[in-house]
Amino acid sequence: MNRIRDVRTRSAVAVGALLAGLVGGAAVGAPSAIAAADPACSRGATIYNKVTNPTSYKYIPYAASNTSNCWLDRGMSNSAVTALQKNLNACYGYKLATDGVYGDLTESALITVQKKVGVTADGDYGRNTRSAMVWANYSLETGSRINCT
């Protein structure tokens, strides 16, 4: 009788460990709860401000659904990541490769910027990080950076 209980106990422990591993593993790489409501950023978009500064533009991460309320995280690779890297270089002094790959260096730079601007420093880019960061304004005429606002 004790032998049967021992086998059942070990089986229950094994099933519990397996389930914990599966549930815990599913959360790795998933966007935060706020970002989960937003689509993934899929492209870099050139945004023109025709009212206050008609001679400049910003290049920011955008989703396919034409919104800047989107998210990026490690492992992604697209022009939205390039837009983020370009801005981290232009406004925060980094020298990241603008290769469109969200790797260790991009994540590390973003965590540092997140700490600086006072948002959750988790390395995931989303609407809160976007709103807190300053973004480079580029000249329509020359393409050079004018300032960061």
C-alpha cells in the first residue's frame, strides 16, 4: 500500500513540475498585458508634422494596422526595429547597428533608456516607452537630424 502511494506521489510531483514548466515557458517572450492588446510593430514609418514643423519628419515603429501603439521585443527583426535603433542612436547617444535585429545590444540600450525616462525597465518596447522617449526630427531637405523632442 505504501509503495502505491509513493508511486502516486512521485507521479503527481512529476505532472506538477511538467505543468509548471509548460505554463512558465509559455510566458517567455510574450508581450506585457498592456502590449498584448496592441499589435506587434511591423515596419518603420515616416511621420510628417505638417502643422508645427512642416519641414521635418520622425521615423518611428508602426504596426501594419497604421498605429504607433505597438510592441517590439527581443528576437524580432524588421524595419520597426531599425526605426527604434536609429532613434536610440540619434537621441540617446548609442552606436547600435541599424540592422533591424532586436538582439542583446538593442535590448540593453532600451533598458537603460527606460530607466532614464521613468518607465518599467523590462527591455520591451511598447506604448508607454514610446510616449516617454524623445524622438529625432529629421530635415526633409537634407535628411539630417534637427533635434530630439
